[in-house]
Amino acid sequence: MNYRRAAREEPDFGALLSRTFANLRDIGREVAAYVAALLVLAFALPLAGTEITGLLGFVLYISGQYWLYRRLLATRGLMQTQRTHFLAFVALAILLILPILFGIALLVLPGLFLVARWIAAPSFIVARGDGAFAAAVGSWNAVRGSTLKVAGMVALLFALVSVIGLAATAIDQALAEVDAYRSARPGNVVQLNILPVLLLGLSVATYEMRGPNDNSIEEVFG
């Protein structure tokens, strides 16, 4: 069992920032493979008369995210179960997307608060095998007391993605005359997936610092 007991700690902003990007460095090859796969699909699918949208886009996105979470949590020694909990991961995405989007529509701040309080929920599912609702509750309780710091990190990541988005837009415009590039728009594909990858690093950092430090039932009896 690849689980090491992590002490629950009160993170400061610097620790969250450092751990978030250290996490992404820890799985740098996996993140590079994920982005490369997106780029290949962005160019290949238009040639087949389709795009990375709708159900296909969701399946590809959620599968890639689940794989990255498993790799990062295993690398950090935080996996308490080796079982696959993909359906709970999908259910969590469906459960949280509407309230978060609604909160963002309300002048952004409520949405930022909700993202912060639920940031660790995917890690609860992948690392412990919690159900979608239990993971949302677990994250909500774990972040309590550190909400402003985590929300500040989320806001920083949003700002970073906005800057990257400006660069991607400039590249798209510069290469708009190239037919293959114009149909694929790989800059848009990468831009849309940068924020989820950054939030993945923050999710695992928050889970490690604020999540449960007890062994799960699956570890004891599994």
C-alpha cells in the first residue's frame, strides 16, 4: 500500500504556491504527455470531420484528469486505495459544475469561494475512494480555516491562465492563415486545459496539507 501518513498542517500562501508547482514538476512527464495527446487530437480529429467537443471532449478531459490525479497522488505517496473510482470522479464533476458556474456568475467571488472549498474533493475520491458527495463534504471541512489562502491561490492561477491566454490568442491570430492550424486551434485546446492542470496541483497540495491523516477502511481491511 503506497500510503504515508501526512500530518495535517495549516498552510501559508507561500507553502501552497510552492507545493502546487512542485506537484506539477513531480509529474512533469505525465503532464507533457497529456498536453501532447491533446495537441495530436486537436489536429487529427478535424481531419476526421469532428472536434474535441461535447461528450467526446468531456470523456477525454475527465479521463486525462483522473489519470493525472492518480499519478500525482501515487508519486506523493498519498494513495490509500488502488481501486478505480472513476465513476465517482465523473459524478463529482457533474455535482459541482453548476453551483460553481452559478457562483462565478454572481460577480466571481462566490464562485471563487466555492472552488476554494471544494478544491481537494477530487483528491478525496482518487486517494481514499470516497463518493462524490462525501468528497465534496470532506474538502469543504478540510479547507475551513484556510479558505482565504486557498482562494487567493485559485485567483492567482486564474490570473496566470489569463496571461497565457493572451499569448495563445496572439499565436492563433498569427497562424490564422494556416488551414490546418485554423481548423485545429491547438492554442485554444491547450489554454482550456491549463487551468484544470494547475488546479490539480493545488488540489493535491491542499489535500496533503489539510486532508485527513487517518488510514481508510480500505487500507485496514482491503
